Amino acid sequence: MIGVIFGVIVPYIAVAIFVAGVVYRFVNWANSAVPLKIPTTGGQQKSFPFIKRTIYDRFDSPYTWWETVGRMILEIFMFRSLLKNTRYYLDRASQKDARWLWLFAILFHYSLLLVLIRHSRFFLQPVPEFVEMLSEIEAFKGVFIPSVYISGLAIVAGLFLLWLRRIFLSRERTLSLPSDHFALILLLAITISGNIMRYFFKADLAAVKELLMNLMVFNVGKAAAIADSIEPIFYIHFALASFLLAYFPFSKLMHAGGVLFTPTRNMPNDNRAKRHINPWDSDPSVPILTKGITVSGMTFTSKKLDWDTYYSMYTDQLDEIAESDYKIVPEEL
Amino acid sequence: MEEMPEKIEIRQRFPEWREMLKPVKELEEGRTSYLSTPKQVDSEFFKMPFGDVERDLHDLKLPENWKELFLEAMKDTLEKNRAFKLFMDICVRCGACADKCHYYIGTGDPKNMPVGRAELIRSVYRRYFTPSGKIFGEWAGARELTEDVVKELYYYAYQCSLCRRCSLFCPYGIDTAEIVWWLRRILSRIGLNQRFMTISIEASARTGNHLGLLPGGMVGAIQQGLEELKDVTGFDLHTYINKKGADVLFVAPSADYFATPHWFVMLGYLLLFNELEEKYGLTITWSTYASEGGNFGTFHSYEAAQLLNSKIYKEAERLGVSFIIGGECGHMWRDKHQFINTMNNPPKNEEWKKFWENPDLGELAEGLRGIRFDSYASGEHGWIHILEFTAALIEHNKITIDKSRNDHWTATYHDPCNVARGMGMVEEPRYVLRNVMNKFYDMPEHTIKDKTYCCGAGGGMLADEIMDLRMRGVMPRMMAVRHVYKKYGVNILLTPCAIDKAQFPHALEYWKIPIEVGGPMEMVGNALVLTAFGEKPEDRQYDLRGEPLGGEEDVQ
């Protein structure tokens, strides 16, 4: 029975929530307008040819589409902004910069990537060559028996380090919400249960693979039959992972996709070359405030100071300027 | 000068997360901006919702259905601005931004950490716009919107200078300036505005500039500048104002007409314009209608920004100029680089269109041929920064420079936040300074260029009543200045930003660094040899401050 619930029903629901949730969030973000082109410029802008830009400037203050893509790639794969991270010290000279956060984040995310790639063996038949190879390389095949996957241990270490920051650093402790701890605990539980299953209480991986292959082709009857034959330890890992999937779209974990949408990073710094049109103010010939804004049924309108109004307000002074032929000269003393 | 604290103590507090969700009980004096009065926000030219009520922070006198209005404005913001919505959703609270904020460094107040500041509104967002917040409440980091929460939002929204330093270090580019800017817009919909900035916004909406300067006053100020220049150079110089048919419209922040040390920069502009007209025939005009480069509306809301910057393209069109040069100002260049041509339609006059088909200065003045703007600008925008312009003049050998006239100055350069992080102009000013003076030293790398520290007074934070906050916020910048002051004997801090020039003299006095403040164009003015008027390099006896030049009485 456990097998059917956690092996068939729960994962289906979880994946459905995950897919629907993530799609909803993406569509939801995409539906919001981008009123202004607001890249955060982290380097020299494109300017006159004699003002030289380094390769860093081109990615930190991108001008072309390709440079912007480069910036995003560096951001996503190198955590470039995080790499710039430096602490504030009153006495700078005697302090050295440390970029622990970047290191822990890289450690965790790349381990996660490797772990996910390795897990693809459960979903793919035949297992791709490079997955096999990657697994063999990272396990230093032949050194330990059974093979020890470094990424599986590194991900636990990375998560612990990230969590310890939140527990022991006062600033981070203050600004951590329960949900921040929860996400880390959940990931720790998944990774630790995975490791336990691998090294101590082994599950029948062939059956697991068969289960997943059947789930993927919606062969529900067969999947249910197999599910009941798998050891319970597997379902701890599997249920937690299912829960993570379902939790994902509602949580801060959405930063994974959100980073693609961020206007301060994904827009080129070419404001002066290419005009950006605000979708909700696409013909700004008259300022919004002079058209009036409506709040609580009342409309508030600011008078427009166009040239004619301005002239009528300050006619004498402006005429005086006209009389002097629009020229200012020092007064004769 | 308002009272400044004798001693400041930075007390860092690390409350637990529940505490962070509760609104602060006391709003500290010296950090709380005054609320606007009807004079500013119920004006004919700047009418904000519920602006007709006299209110203070003890009694907000919010409209009856304020909660509904607040949430409505928030929903509107979420739809109108993807950045706001995204930044509500994707923060992971990693803490990378925490110590990047100069106000946090200076106050130690955990809600002044950029993430802390954003969480104030994020918690409200979770409560009313996300399922987890609705269900789990506090445990999901959500909180009810109460009047105390609104008060707190106001308090902290006006402790941010929109400098975007946190955005640079955020792995997702979360821009607190964007959150705070749009939060201020939401607050303005229930009648809460900050007095200092709305004084200037209203004045600019009514007269064309923040100071509320009328056409005659502006002419008088520029005239006085020309008189001072006559004393310094001995030449009868002139300039144009509201002149139709000029080649270029020049727009400077209005502080340049009066304030010190802005004034010396103004003299620098005038010298350069005269040399260019006399030598090449390039005519540059000022305008009383478009007399404000700065835009305090960019601290308030999209709509207020648009109301103020809508005048300039109109004026360019009316005068029939070919392009616009902008003066030394920080937030002005976020507005003029990133906002203006989205908020307004660019000019459509013939001269403008024709020039931008082949944007070579030679089209306007033959002698300047070779200086082209099309490597980065187009007629869809049409603004050039005065320092970019000057850098190009120097590179193409169009003006004559005598560096030694600045030998009594040892300078360092402060990058205004918006120029560095909202525009990316970091090398041009340095190029100019290296070419007009011999002694120029940069501050430590982590405090300049894109990583520059704010002066602590931008984004509407120049109000006198928050002097305590300002002096705390400027501390990281002052530490860097003190470093170069001790190491190189720097005696002037140069910055192309009007707000910096207003803030730094107080800050330097407070932090006991006995050096001057100025702008790069002042140095250009000093070094510029008016060859067209027959001036020789050794002719100039005084610098723009009226100090005798050269000789042995040099520094130290």
C-alpha cells in the first residue's frame, strides 16, 4: 500500500503541481510589464571609441545582445555578482576578503547539478554514455568499494555549510525566516536519505528504475505492482523529493528560474542607442499626472506646465530675455 | 547647519526573526523625514491623492479605506512592474547585500540591511498576495498591514538613497532602489509623501527647476557668473538663454546656479562654451523652461519623474536644437540615461532629425569634425554628458589645456552612484581629470567605480532633519577619502553630482577631513586656455575660486 501511495500517487501529484506551478509563476512574471530599461551597470559603458572597455566591462555593462547573454551566463554558472561579494571592514588594510558564501553556493549548486545528472540514469534507457562516465570519474572508480560519489557527499557538506551560516552568523540568523531553514532542512533530509540508501540500507535500484520508467509512460498498473516490491527506505527519499517538487513553485526556490527574468541583469545598457517603450505608457506625449490619476474614485490632476502656460506665468521676465536677444553678458559696472 | 550629533555610536542589533516582522516602536529623530504638507502635494501643479490633509507621524490621518487603497496600489504595482513582483518572489535572504548598504554600516539597524528593508514590504506581499502567507501567516514570514506597519514602511522607505549598491552584489540583481521607489509610489497613493523631495518636485513642476528660480533670477545668476569670469580671465564672455536656433541645449542641475561649490562648475561650463563658440562657432543655449537637469520625481514615482522630465525634450524641440548636453549631476543621469526617452517622446524637429542622421559635430561646426556620437547614442535619446563631451574634445585636440594651472590641487574622484551604476560612466571623468591635472589619485578600488559608496544624501535624503542618518551614511565614503587624504595629501574631492556637492562639505567637516569639494568641470575650467580669445597659458592669475595660481605658495 505504501508503495502505491508514495510510489505512484504522490509523485504524480507532485510533478503535476511542480509543472503547473512553475509554468504559472513564469507566465505570471512574464505578464508583468517592464516599464523601464534599468540594467545595473557594473562597469564602463560603451562610449566613444577611445574610451577602452575591458572584457569585464563588456559583461558587467553589456551593450549588445551577446554581451547581455554573456552576463546572464556568468551570473547563472559562475554566480558572478556573488563573487564580487566583499565584507565591510572599518579597518580595511588588516582584513582580507573571503568569499565563503560564493564558495558554499557553488559547492552546493554544482553538486546538485552532478547529482541530478547521475539520477538521470533512473529515467533514461539506455543510460547515456556521459552520465556513466561522469559517475565513474567523480567516484574515482576502483578506489573505494562500493564507489563513493563525491557529489553526493559534497552536496550534504554544502547544505550544512549554508545552514551553519544561517545559524551562527548573527546577520544571517536575524534575516533568516523559518522557510529559509525549512528549505535547507528539506534538502538535507533528501540528500542524507539518499546517501544512507546508497551506502547502508540498499534499495533495489533495478526495481526503482523500472518503477520510474513505467511512471513516465503512465503505465500505472505495472508501476503499482512494482512499487509494492521496493524497500520502504526508498520511499523516505522518494516522498521527500516529491514533496520538494510540490513545494518548489511556492517557495524562494523559484530563484532558479527567476534569475532569468531579472531586469537589472537581462537588459543591455544601450538606453541611448535604442529606445525602450513602456507598455502601459506607450505614447507618452502627455505626462500621466496631467491626465490625472484616479484613487478611490477621485481623480487628481496636476496642471501641465507647457511652454504657453509657462510664458503666460512669467511673461515679463521672459520678454526681457527676448529683448536682450537671448544673450547674457556681464553687467557694465 | 542643523544640529549634528556630537558622537555617533553604531550599535548593531541582531533580533530574532519574529522581532523583525514587528513594526518598530520608536521612530528615531534624526532619521525620520517630515511628511509633506498640502503646500507641496495639493498644489495646482503637483496634486497627489489625499494631499490636502495636514498630517504628521503621530497622526497619519489616513483615508478611511486606506488599507484597501494600499493593497490596490500594490496590486497595480505588481502588474505594472515585473522587477517589483520578481524581487518580491525570488530573494533567498543569503545576506550578500547586508553590509553593502552605507546606511546599514552607519546605523547598525537590521532593517536598514537592503534585504531587511525589502522584507518590510515583502512580508505584506506574502500576507495578501501569496498562498503560503495567507495560510501560514507569520511562519511564512507574512504580516498584517496595520497603521504601524505603514508608519514603518514610510520610515525605512525614506532611509534609502536608491544608490543600487546592493543590486550590484545581489546574485539575482535584486534592486532595492526599484523596490523602495515603487513602495514610495504606493505610499503616495494613501497620502504619504516626504516633504523634502516634494518641495522640490512641486517647485520644479511650477517653475521648471527645483529651486523655484524664476527666469529673471536664473539670468541674474548666470550673469553674475560671467562677471566673476571677467575678473578671473579679463575677457567679456557671454552665453545664450532660451535662444532659438542654437546648436545645443544645455541642461544643468539648478543647484549649479547658486550653491557652492557647484558654482565653480558653472563657471567651468561657461568658459568651455565660450571657447567653443569663439573658436568653432558652436552655439550652446541654456533654457529657463528646461532649467533643471535633476529630477526629484525619480525619488518619488514614475509619474512624478515623467511630469518633471517631460519639459526638456519639448524645449529642445521648441528651440530647434540638434542635441542636448547634460551637466554634472548624479540621479539626473539615471533619469536622463535610463528614463527620459521611455517617459517621453524624443524631439521631432528637423534640426534634431538631420543631425542624428550623421551625428558628427562637424555638421554643426566644421572645426569639430571627427567627434561622433553614433558609437553609443542615437536620435531616439540625444543626450551627451558634459564630461563625455569634454573627454572627446580633449581626445581630438579641440581645446587647449594647461594642466599646471591645477597644480595646487591634489584630487580624488567620487563616482556618483547613479552615474556609475545606472549609466556606467566611469572612465570618461577619469580621462578628463588625468588630462586637466597632474595630481589625481583614486580612492581604494572597493569604494569607487561600480562599487562606489553613496554620499548618504541621494534619493531625497538630503533633508536637514535626517542629518544624523546622513552623517552615518556617508561614513564609508569618508573613510575612503581619509585614506587618500593621508596617503597622497589629497586636498579636493571632485564629484560630478549636485547632491554630493551639497552633502560632502558637511560630511567632511563632521568627519574632520580638512579638504575641499568641487566638480571635474571646475578643473577643466581652470586648465582651459581660452586660445580663441588670445589667452596664453601663463596669462591666468587666479583659479575659479579666486585663489592666486601657481608660484611657491603651493600646497604644503
